[in-house]
Amino acid sequence: MTSLPSSVDVAIIGAGAAGLGAAHALGGCGLAAIVLEARNRLGGRAWTVRASPEVTFDVGCGWLHSADTNSFVAIAQQLGFELNKDLPPWRERVYGNAFPQSERDEFMRAMDAFYQRLWQAAQKGRDEPASLSLEMGNRWNPMIDAISTYINGCELKDMSTLDWDAYEDTDLNWRVRRGYGALVSAYGAPCPVALNCNVALIDHSDKRIRIETSQGTLTSDKAIVTVPTNLIADGTIRFSPPLPSKVDAAAGLPLGVDDKVTLALDGAEAFPKDGNLRGATMRTEMGTYHIRPFGQPCIEGFFGGSFARTLEESGEGAIAAQAISEIAGFLGNDIRRKLKPLYESRWAHDPFARGSYSHALPGHAGDRAVLAAPVDGRLFFAGEATSPTFFTTAHGARDSGERAAGEVLAALGKR
């Protein structure tokens, strides 16, 4: 890693996928650039851990969404990371009797009808709560709302219809065997990064930008800001002079909450590889489970929205306890003795994220473009929240960093 210089041409704030994408794009352009990262590691919300000797766990993003257009696919191949192209477990690989096929078919018909109404509302330009596209009185509404918490990190009432419709999904989802977070970290390894360097103030009042950090102050000609929206909206990172339009746009694009947990599974060979476990619970406060991802002896649980936030507020271990309790409700109480908590995320309590990924509040679908717009040809903005069509994804973040770097080069008159 790199020590903090006193002066650079371009300062990039945040060593997540967006910041690393910007750093790569500026490499070889003859500019002195550095990435300033508050954490002690690369990757931001992409993070792979070894939860046990047998289990590799992506604490953050884990799927190469829209894999046929995902820029990290080529990067994975270049860096020698094995890709898994099996169908995701949420499709057909149902385990147990908690959600009988007949009810799954009925639920999917209700989901398809909801998506059709959502699309129709979007075609009419309605930037309204997605909850208005629910069929009144439909018994599956709470579970459709649960799907929103997994996809968007929030309930339908807090989700912009236009924003949901803007997301591009090619319906092709792959995985990285060694972990998506490990891939992002390896991608960033050649970049000049100062770790444990927390940025507090970006002063753009003078000819050169002055950036105050926990390691000291540096100046730069240009700066690319890639931090999560919550840190801009709540003033964790301040601008002088203030940038109210950026703060307002960030507030309209809050980070929802999605949390994951991995549980060691004793006697795993008795369970199917890459199975899906979910119940017809008829409530939004529910988890969804991935049995033996990559054949590993574990079960991964996934919780979203206000339920995930509530579990975080209950303290460490609450997510794992909820997962074990719910799995036991599906498979019987004997399963409890086979499950042991290994690792859980608590993204809302992460001081450098305070959430998982962005969603546009109703009426705020246009805020992504506002947040992405450069300021005075000196301040540039990137991150998944600035992506017009691939927000919430690591590749959307990476691509936005590359876009911001291109804007820097254009401002400098460089190709």
C-alpha cells in the first residue's frame, strides 16, 4: 500500500469497486493519482472472508449479475478466477416442503402480474411508490414485499417505480468460486491506495482541492468521490463550499439494508448442493436460504429491509439466531444441533457504509444523474448509486469509476 503524499493530480476517495475502477482507468495516463480508503482493506462492500477452514463467505456482493454484460467477468478471467455458471438457487432448486410447488407457482403468477403493473406505471412516467403496483388484497403481497427487501434493501413503499424499472437485468447470474470480494481486492492490488485514511473534508474553495484525512492533508487538482450515499447525506464527508444539490441527491438515494449469515452445517452430505430453502410464510419479515453454496458444508441466510435493520439493532448474533430458528421451523427442531453460526454481516452498523446498496425513494429516480454530475470540472462522482442502469451492483460501481476517470481526462484535455 501507499503512504499519503502531500500533493497529487487526482485524489480518489474510496477503494471500493468504483474507486478501483477509476484508478485503473487513470493508470498509464501520466497522472499522479492515489486512492484514499478509510478501511484497512480494499473492496468496500465487496468483501470475502474465510468463515471456517471449509467455508468461503462473501459478506457483501456475491453474484455477477447480468454476467453477459458484467465487466468483472473479463477481469475474473484475466486474473485467473474460476467462474461458476450454474443456475442460481432461487430458481428451481427447492428443498423441503415449506413452500410446495403449487403455491410457488401461484406466487410466481402474482409476482409476474405485479411486475407487469409496475412496468405499465413506469411507462406512464409515474415516479410513485412501487407498493401502488400491488394488487389490493392479494394474499401474496407480503412475500412480494419481501422480494423487494432482497432486491432493493427496502420495502415497496420506499422504492421508486421508475428507479426499479430503470435497472437492467439480463437474467444471467454467475458466481466467483474464490469470492467476489476476493476478485475485487485482487483487481485493486496494483492500484496506489492509502489505507486507514478516513476523509472528513473536501475543500474546493481554492484553485487546488484540499482534502483533510485522518493521516493528514493533501491537495489535488481533481477529486473523484466514490463513497456511499449515506456518508454524503449525513455529512460524514463534508464539502466546502457546501454542495446542497449533492447532499439532497444522496439523501434521495439512501442505502437500504441487506444482511447475510453463514451457518456451519454438520452432516452436510445429506443435503443437496446449491439448494434453495424458503417458506410460504405470508409475511415480509422472512429470510431466504442457500443450502451448501459451491457444495460447502454450510447454509447461507439472507435478510433485507427493515427486518434486517431490526435484527442488526438486536445485537451481534441476532441474525444467526433468527436464521437458525426459521430453518428449524421449516425442517424440524432436530436441525438446530447441526447448525453453528460462523459469520454474519451488519452493514447498517458498518461506519464506512451504513447500509448495503442504494435505492431511489419515490420521486427521486432522477437523483442518480444529479449525483453523478461533475462540479466545476474539478469534483467528480462515482459509485453504484450513480450508475443509471446497474445501480446496486459491483460492476455498476466499477463502470461508474471508469466513467468518472474519463470525465477527469476530458477536463484535462487528455485522451
